[in-house]
Amino acid sequence: MNLPRTMRALQLRAVGQLREVELPVPSPKPGELLIATAATTICTSDLIDILHNPFGTKLPRVLGHEGAGVVAALGEGVTGFRVGDRVTAHPVIPCGQCESCKRGLGHLCDSMGHLALDRDGTFAEYFCHPGRRARHIPAGVDAAVAALVEPVAVCLEAVRRARLSPGETALVVGDGPFGIIITRLAMRCRPGKVILVGRHDFRLSQAPAATSVNERRTPDVAGAVAQASDGKGVDAAILAVASPEGMNLCLQSLRPRGRAVVFAGMVAPVPIDLFRLHVKELEILGACNDEGYLDEALSCLCDPDLRLDSIITHRIPFRDWERAVALAAGGKDEALKVAMVFGQESAA
């Protein structure tokens, strides 16, 4: 594959300053793939990075961590891939040496590498990534859908942490892309009911098997959840929106010995009713990254019953990136995941 010397990329220059720039095409290090990006999806965390840079990422930095494309070059020692292979990438790169990795918790690595944090990301025509964190894209799955492998994997983690058993009732708070994916994945556990709380009819409609509660039109949301659970409360609640009120709704809705999973990242401290936790023997669990669900996530993307391809509501050419970012940030009544697509994929 003949490679150009330079590429287009979206680089965060300073807080609030995302700019299109021309950069040299990177060279893959030993063990890495150089991937010609076919599609990259915009995550809520990308939008937060643009506005606040909460992780203190050293700038400038090319953003984006959900990407898929075609192998353009191989670093020394790479096996299992050839130039021209269609691949998708998981952005989390465990070091394999720290105490967390040795405990089998690579997703909580103490020295974690991550696309768009300590290395340039997928909002570019090319990016480099370790071969061990890439997978071949199954036939019939387009690049924009394949870019969802990490969002699906982390949602699998949230559902697993909830320990949802057949016949139990689950609550998902938040109707963003992750809340919808979590709701659909929870259905695989054969629950008695899944209740989804959100604010947008369009998004709530993307999980038709759930009992939906639109909080904008519901004066007593907690009462509506209680009614939907036949007054018994829910067995597990997953917080998929960074909202203190949502966290309190999760805890208030749990039946005795219920489990609350905090999937959304909330930076500010949140007051917790510890007396309720005490007298009901509740559990609060975190869900961050995923414990090795990359391959299962790929299988989920191929599952016609889950219809995860419908999570991609818009495919916008990379040249129109400003429109794509604006839609991802403000199009909650018409969009779930917005993909920026490159080359031939832009015709999809």
C-alpha cells in the first residue's frame, strides 16, 4: 500500500479548540499496526475532552478512540494480520506488568495506555495501534458499526457487574447510546422487565422491549419506576448518565439486596443515603472499561436480534467533521452514535 507523507487529523490544541491539522502519517512501532481509518465514532467522552480535558491530557493531541479501518503497514513482529485486512481497535492498552494486570484486571491497569490520552487517536486518516488490541472485522459488518466494539464491550461489563438473573427486574437510567446498548444487552439475560429512564422520545424508542419513562413528562419518576416494578423495586440498576439525581433514583428504586452499577463517570462527589444502603443491604459497584470482552462484543455486533448496527444513526464524511461533532453534541432528538467516515466508506 502506497502511503502518503501527511494526513488530515482533528487535534485538540487547547480546551475548547478542536482544529483540523495536517500531520505526518505515523510509523508503526514493533507490535503495532498502522491503520487507515475507515470510520470513527464520536463518544460523549470526546465531547467532554474538548470542553474540559478532565484527564489532563497533554495537548495538542489527536482525539478519538472508537475506530476501524484497513491495515496499511505492519510493525516489526506483528503476526496474524496482513496489509489490506479490515480491522477494529479496542482503545485500552494494558501494560501487562503492573499489579492490576498481574491480578487479571488489565482493564484497570495502573499504567494504562489509551488512544487519545497518551497517544494520538482515531480522528485522523491513519492511527497506530498494538496488534494484540485489534481484531479482524467480520464479513458483513461495516467499519462504522465495527468501531462500536469498545462501546459494546464496556456495556457488557456494566451488565455483568449487575449480575442480572433471569426473571429479575432491571433499571437503566440514561437514554444515550450507552444506555440504549446496555438496555439491549440486558435483554439477553432474560429479565422479567427492563425499565429505561431518559429524556428523549427518539432515544427511548430505540429500546422498544423496555418499559420507558420519559422524565420530562413524568412528575414523579421514582413513583413511575416503582409502579413499573409492581411496587417491588428493581433487582439491579445501572447508571448510564452522569447525574447525581440519576444516582439517587437508582438507589431509591432498589429492592433489598439490590445492586447499583455506576457506569457513568461523575467527577464531582455525590451525596449517598448510607442509611438506605445499610438497612436494605444494597451494593454499589463500579463499571469502568471491560474485563476482556472484545471478542464477545464483536459477536454481539453480528447478532441480528440485538440490531446494534442501528446505534449508528448518522454517517458523515470526515471533511464535514464540524457538523458531525455538533450533531453528536446537540442532536439528542435525532441521533445516537455519529460516525465520521473516510474514503469509500463516506458513501455508506
